Amino acid sequence: MPFTNFEEWFAIRPGHRDDDFWPGRLRYDIENGIELLTARFMGEEYQLADPTFNSPTITGYLDYSRPATLVQPFVQSYGGMTFGEDAGFLRTSLRIVVNGILKNVHIEDLAAPRFTGLEVDLPSLHAWVAPELVEHKKNFPEDESAPTLSLNISAPVVKNITLRTGNEATITSYVYVGNNDHTFSIKQQTSLSISFRDPLTYDQILRLIWRLNVLFNFMIGTRLSTEIHYLETIPPEGAGEGAKPVTAELWFKPIHIGTSKVPRTYQRHFTEHTSPIKMDGLLELCFSDKDPLFYLMNLVIAVEEREERVEKSYSELLGCIEDFDRREFGDGRDPSLKASIESLSELVEQAGNEAQRATLRRLSTSVRNELSLRQRLERLAGHWRDDGFRGYPDFARVAYLRNTISHGRGLQITASDFQEMCIFSGYLAALARYQIWRVLGFSPDEIAQAFMRKVHHFGPYIPKSHFGRDDGERA
């Protein structure tokens, strides 16, 4: 179910108790975020240190009936006193910014492991699975009467996976039939359900959701919108024996909203049918501790979709590529450098003059015993070029442009430098994609085929050997 904007009454539980309620108005906007508007009346004690607003959560009831938890509230503003005829003032209003909403449950401690399962209809996952459950055929009669349409809908496809971590995953592809007045629609969908071996905390759940969204968006090559996530929780304390788990709805504001338009199958980098890594391998990756790799994936999509300012994404992408090279291929330190400098220092101390000693001390303190950004880019591009991929820019110029971006001061970039950043950003994103897939186990030929599926964007980098091949060779 996709996120939709809403505004409802919200009854706040002071101190997480049902003894009293404060009226509030909860507003969810997918672009502007989540906010709670409420008021405090005179006669009610109020301080900014009130635990109701300074705890990890605010619990209450949507429309005074449905349990809900507001996650990580922050009092953004307060004031707006209303004056009365017989009193100095009557109330003061509060505006509280919220990071997320958990419907159907009351949770006070986010650090406690409360979540035992996750279920979501993820558009990017569906695009990667690419099920083919509907076959249609149009028949044109010889007498030129109205054509007839025949449909063949296959049964749902269910795949159960047991991960090495002990978690159980179920992927279900099915056909959804909608009937709205005179409109009849058929839609294929794919849902992911995961049962955790051990309950997870709220922070662990958010991290897993982020990884799932980033990974499948990266695999298909487009950022698609996300949807509501359903979390199975353990029964609350004091619920008694036989209490059933409660399924919570997680609402949050996505950092990048994404598009609801799913690209055609031939326009996706990889699907389950063309990827050498199958579903179990990708889900295992989501439960790993490779957050820097996921962050680089996310940044590559942001650069390709032009979601950030060019100079900001250019600097961040280079920093992530530099960190990726250091993690995967080492920092390039020379283990004998320290001994060589000490030996040279002894020689200069014995035979050199004071000016030479001062020069050596200055040089020994300024030398950097690891590869520079330019050298790291050249090392990564060496793999790229050895596999036949085209494009090898001036990496000295690439590093220079990164250094022209000021930090903490007014930003001044010439039009020519800005244009070069745009050009280099496309190449660097393609180079990062190549290196990520290479580390994950994709072959150069499989990566080239993925680039061919978006030839309008990656055409300048595809090896020449892949042009002129027939469809069977390109798969």
C-alpha cells in the first residue's frame, strides 16, 4: 500500500498513561514530513523538559480510537498564547516534528527488541522479480466484428528461503484484480515477508528497510517509490497468556520519494532472470554489515537521478569511491617508508647542514603514506579499462575540481567547472556501478550487458566488443 497524505485527530497520552488525554492534530505529508500540533492550557504544568515530549516516543490514539506511536518527537516551536477577558492568557500551542508513525501499537522503549517480522509490497523488488503471471491475446475475427480479448492468469508463485542467519523469507508474486465503477484493472504484485530468528529493535528494522530499498533500486537502475511496511511485534508486557502479536504499520517520510512509474523489463539493469546473484544472495547481503557499500549504491542512484546539487553529490561520490577503494583494495601504505625516512634522517644528521635537516623534518611530517585520490581513481579505472570498458578522463582534473568546492564558506564555481563536474559525475557513477557489481561477483560481460539495457545513458562506456552482437549473444 503506498503512502498517502492524511490529517487526523490524535489523543496524546501524557506519560504513556490513559489517565488523561491532550488533544492534538497529526499531519502526514510525504513531501513535508510528519508534524503534531497540540495545545497546553493554563493550570496544566508545562516545561520543555516534560517527559511526554522528550522521550523517544509519544503514544496516543488516532481519531481517539486507534493506538499509535509517534517516533522520536522534537518540539520545533511553541507559543501563540490566547488571551481571555478574565485571565492573562489561556493556552500555548506546540508544533512537534516526528520521524515516524507506528500505527496499531504503543511502544515506549525503541531500544527494546520488539519486532519479529516484516512484510511489504516493494515496487523495486517487484521490478527485479519481474513475474510473468498474465498472458493476454487479442483475437480479430475474419468477419471484422469486434475483437475479443483472452486472458490467462497463472496461480500465485511462492518462494520460501531460509537464510544463513536463520531468518525465514517468503516472496509471493500474485495478480491483483481491481474493479472501480466501470474500470477493470489487473495488476501484478510481489510481496516480501521476513520472519526474524531474533526480535529486532526499531533502529535495526529501519536499517534493514533502507538496505532493501537501496539494493533493489540499484539492481534495476531506477529509484522507485517505497510503500508502507508492516511490522509484526511481540505482545506487550502484561498482555497475558494467549495474547496475539500485533501488526504495526510503519509510516515515515522517504528521503528520496522516487517515481511510481516502473521501467519496462528491457530497461532494467538486472532482473531475477538475468542476474547471476539470486534472491537468497541479495537478502543475505541486506543482513550483512556492509553499510558503506549500500551508502555508495544509494549515492550512485542519487547522482544518476540528479536528486542532489551537482557540486554536493560530486564531492560525496568521490569521497565514497575513495573509501570503497581503501576498504576493498587497501590503503596503499609502503611498509618500508618509515624505516627509509629514519635511515635518511640519520644520514642527514651526520653529514648535512642545518638547512638540510630542517627541510627533511618538514618533508617527513608532510608525507602521506597512502594513495592519493588520483591514484585510487587510476587504480579503479585500471580494472575498468582492462575489462574493455571505455572512458578514461583526466583524474588530476577530477581531483582538482573536488578541491575547488569550498567548505564552510560561500560557494563559487565557474560555469566551465560546473559543466565538467556534470560530465565527470556520469563517468564516476558508472565506474562505481562497475566496481560494486564486480565486488558482488558479476562478470565483466554481465556488467556490459546491464549497461546495454540503458544504452542511452551508458553507451559511451560499453566495450566496443558488445556492439554488433545479436540479441542471443547479449541475452
